[in-house]
Amino acid sequence: MIDPFGRHISYLRVSVTDRCDFRCVYCMAEDMTFLPKKDVLSLEELDRLCSAFVAKGVRKLRLTGGEPLVRRDIMWLFRQLGRHLGSGALDELTLTTNGSQLSRFAGELHDCGVRRVNVSLDTLDPDKFLAITRWGKLDKVMAGIRAARAAGLAVKINAVALKGVNEHEIDDMIRWCGDEGLDLTLIETMPMGDIDGDRTDQYLPLSLVRSRLMEHWMLDDIDYQTGGPARYVRVRETGRRLGFITPMTHNFCESCNRVRLTCTGTLYMCLGQDDAADLRAPLRTGDDGVLADAIDEAISRKPKGHDFIIDRRRNRPAVARHMSVTGG
Ligand code: SAM
Ligand code: SF4
């Protein structure tokens, strides 16, 4: 699949549920309204839809959410999709998780062919962790990370940089990841969906974080690509990679290779734009040709890029939907 700007689309991210067992302050309001269950695609439908993308050339699938591991029977979907690894049609099947259920599922994920997981973790302080996630327990996530590694999964930590919350803890996280042998990626907050509070209070530009880090660490630019938007350096003192995802201070759209599917079958061709294509109706015709045409039509509308701005005067998110709908 090639979009109008010549970008090769080979990466599909799928939000398998909009529900979550956490309520992170930058992601959700505490009192969220979730989709009625009847609007959500069944696991069989998600399998058919993902497989249609694989047939069209998608090489990497990431399940996300909401929290993917809270969806009932989600291992069934991992197992089904794992068959595309076996056939060679897919290079990677992976997930982004808050880690709360990893102790339970790590072994099974490995059995299904998953080899890497991204775990979102913004702080190493249990009280701060509770304040950020509202409902999360740090020790459960730590146990999940240990279980994942024991099962043979490589773990990458994703941390959202939050002004006044974890901004002075990033050195500690680099040190901890170094000791544990984990890569770390820092993410800027993006203005998506109404939350309780003002996003300009949370926004911390990574350009600032990076220049502060350079006072204590030797950061060597490296040419490492995972097919995601992060730019990596190697921390000379720890030997680990450190990634920066900077949608606000640096536009990464020119190399964008992905599209995002929601659990209702809506395809967003860009994280930062509202334009979308409904694939549920074509899927439910039961005709694979109709579905393939609908996917082609959607890709032909992929926009050049996003225009996120965090603007105190407008005081509204750049896109109305929450990150938990498209999964980040
Ligand atoms: N629940 C899983 C998790 O937390 O990893 C998967 C879904 S979550 C929406 C995916 C990623 O998006 C997480 O790393 C989270 O920190 C990030 N995220 C959520 N809202 C965000 C926002 N407004 N700006 C930047 N990143 C955000
Ligand atoms: Fe849940 Fe992930 Fe959003 Fe936190 S970031 S509320 S864990 S979906």
C-alpha cells in the first residue's frame, strides 16, 4: 500500500478496546464514557480485518487500546494473528500495555509469537504512579515487567514527559533502565480528547529535556529504526538506547508508515487528524473484495501530516477523540 505522498504503509496499530483499568491523567478523564459493547467488533471480526491488512502488505501489527490485556479472551486474537508470523506474511506482532496484566499473560504472549512489548511507565515512585494513573499499582506493573522478561520478551519502557510531575525523575529512569537492561522512550503529551484539567500545565518539550540530559549524560546519535516515530540516541554510560517521540517540537510525519484501527472498525489515517474511514460496514458485507477496496480508498486519503498545537487560548484538544480510541 502506497499513499499519495509515496509513503509505504506497512504498520497497523489496532486499538482492541477503549476500556482500561487505569485512568492516566493525560489520557482519560476519571469519569469516562466507554463505547457500548454492541458497537465493538468481535475478536473474529478484528482477526478478519487485521488479516485483510496483512494480505495487503502490512508487516507489523501492534495491539493497543485502552488496555489490550483487559479485553476478554484477547489471547485468542493474539494466537490467530500469530499464524501470519508462521507463514512469513508478518514480521512482528506486538503490543503496548500498561503492564498491569503482564504477570498473567507474558508466557502465553511469547507462545503466540510476541517477542517485544512496550510497557508504559512514567515514574518509579509508587505514590506518583498512583497520582498519574489514578488507579494503578506500581508493584503490579513491576511484577509484570519481570514476568515478561522471564518469559523471553524484550521490554521497552515508554514514559510520557510531564511538566512538574516526572521531569526531574528522568535521570533516575535512565539509570534504572540501564541497570535493568531496558530501552527507554520519552514521549511528549499530545492534545487528544478532553481530560480533567489543562494540558498546557502538563506539556514539557523534549527539546528541553534533552538539553538538560546532556549536562549529565553522553548521548550519541545512532541510526536505529523500529518502524516507529522515535529518534534514538545511545546513552554512553549505560549502553542502552534512549528514544524521543516529539510530535509537538519535531514533526515526524514525512516518514509515517502507519495507520490506526479502532475497536469499532474505524480507520484513522493520521493520529492528529479527524478524517477516518469506516471499515465495519465493508467488513460486514462478508465480501473480501469490498473490504480490500475500502482499505485502498482509505489509504488514498492519508493526509500529509498533523497540526498539533497546545494552545492555551483555544483551550480545546486538537482532536476530540481520546488517545485510548486510537491507541497512540
Ligand atoms: N494502555 C496501554 C498503555 O498505556 O500502554 C496502551 C494504550 S495507551 C493510549 C498508549 C500510549 O499512549 C501510552 O504509552 C500512553 O502513555 C500514551 N498516551 C496516552 N495519552 C497520551 C497523550 N495525550 N499524549 C501522549 N501520549 C499519550
Ligand atoms: Fe489506560 Fe494506557 Fe490511557 Fe493509561 S495511557 S489510561 S493505561 S489507555
